[in-house]
Amino acid sequence: MNKLSLLLIVGLMAAACNGHDSNAKEGEAAVLKKPPYAAITDSIHQSGKDDKAGLYYRRAELLSRNNLHELAAADFFKAWQLHPDEPTGLRYAATLNIIGQPQKAIRLLQDCRKKFPGNANFSNMLGDLYQQAGETKQALQLYNDMLLADSLDFEAWYEKGLLLERAQDTASALEALRKAYALQPVRTYALELAHLYAENRNSAALELCDAILRKDSARELIDPLFIKGIYYSNTGQYKQAITQFDSCIRRDWKFTDAHLEKGIVLFHEKKYTEAGEAFQMTVKVSNTFPDGYYWLGRCFEVTGHRDEAALYYQQALALDKDFTEAREALKRLK
């Protein structure tokens, strides 16, 4: 291809892109001239600079409620430029994240923390975005900075605990969650702490769950029963574990995890028929639940039904291509 032809193609591509951009902008402008945005759009054109920020903010909120987040982000940006206050910064950052621009939202929140150091909402949102982006080191440093400024910040202790738990730093996670719960003894913190205790075979899980259940006069809560079941399962107390999982199922028969964990206990007890029935319930409740198919495969494999096992492992992999155990099971069968 000669240079002249290449330049012609590039020119045509640029013209097409410019035409597309132009059409998109015309379409956006047309939306803003129609109800329910038209009145605010007219006011923006007629108002002075001091009033425009509030009008852009109002229109952005209305656009957000109608899921027009790209247009809303543009209006929040204009409002922020004209009057960079706290509500606008929070809404603009949240909208940037919605439209898939988390790094831009992070930079905005970093600036907002400096501009409004007394507003913890910016730090909390920034911590969430760091975690979503997989920036664990930055998130941990943020929570440490927050706690250095206020050691009684229970939300920072809680978020730090969750972060450390995901990083598999169990000892530090327990310390952080204990501090969060001591400062703010709410059910959410108690359950998270109890679950981590249960996973680590610490009987303190039972005490926390029983304390929550004593206040459950309506007998509706499921999580404390499930966590007790996890503790008993992890400590080899299988009869007590099944009692807890059955209690969960009686309160909500669609609680997939309770059926799954009950099945795993029965599998460890070599009660493969009963285990298979429990795993069948998981896929009955949710036919897109890969773990249920995987464990059905385990039941068929251990009882010598290799072809059936392979089918269930394949189904698990079809639902979750990263299901390492299912892939290894298939290799094992071959």
C-alpha cells in the first residue's frame, strides 16, 4: 500500500470517528432538551455562573435516577468545576465508578480527602475503590492513616479486618475485627468475627452466635446457625453440624450453602447417598451453582461411577471456568 492510499484511509477513518462523535453529542443534546430535563436545561442557559452549579447537580441527579450515568457524570463534572463542594465530590466519584472509570474516581477522592479532611465518606469510598481495583497495599495504608487520626473509628477497623481476612492474615484480621466489635457491638460485626473464629476452630464463634440468637425472638435469623454449623464441621463434630445446617434449612429451604455444607459433612462421614441428596438440593435451588455439581461429581467418583462423575465436573467447569478442583478431577478421571 502506497503512502497516499494510507493517508486516504486514515483520513476516512478520522472523518468517520468525528462523524460518530458528532452524532453522539447531538443525541445527548437532544435528550437534555426533552422532558424531564428540558426545564433544567433552559434554566442552565438562562442562569448566571453562581446558579449553574446547583442546576447541573440537579440535572445530574435526575439523569442518574434514569440510568443515564454517562450524561450524569458530565453534569457532575461541570457542577464540580463551578462549585467543588462535598456532596458533588461524592456523587461525581460514585458516578465515575459506575461508568467504569475507577482510577479517575480514585484520583478525585484523593483530592477530596485533602480538600475535606473532616468528611470520612471520602476515605470510606476510596477504601472500597482501592479494594475493588485490587490495590490492597494502598487500601491498608489508607485504613492505617484513618486509624492514626482516630483510633476509635470502628468502620475503619472493620474494613481493615475484612481486607486482612482476604489477604489471609488471620491473626491481624481477628485483632481488627475484635476492636471494631468492641467499639460498635452490632450484629454485622459480630457475625463477621464469629465466622472468622469458626473458620479457625475457635469456640468463641459459638458464644457470639448464641448471644445473637438469644435476641432473635422471632426465630428468623439464619447466619448464626450456619456459622455454628461451620464451627462444628471444622472441629469434626459432625452430628452437631448437621443439626445446625438442618435448622438453617427449616428456616429457609432455599439456603444453598446450608445444603452444600450439610452434604460435605455427610460426604466426610462416607454417607454418599445422603450426601448426594443434599448436593442435588443445591442444584435444585440454583441450577447455576457450580459447587453443587462438583460435589455431585465427587459422590459419583468415589462410588465408582466415573462417567457420571465426569459429566458433573464438566457442568461445574462450564459454570465456572476457573474451578480448579473440577478441572483437576477431570484430569484424574482421564
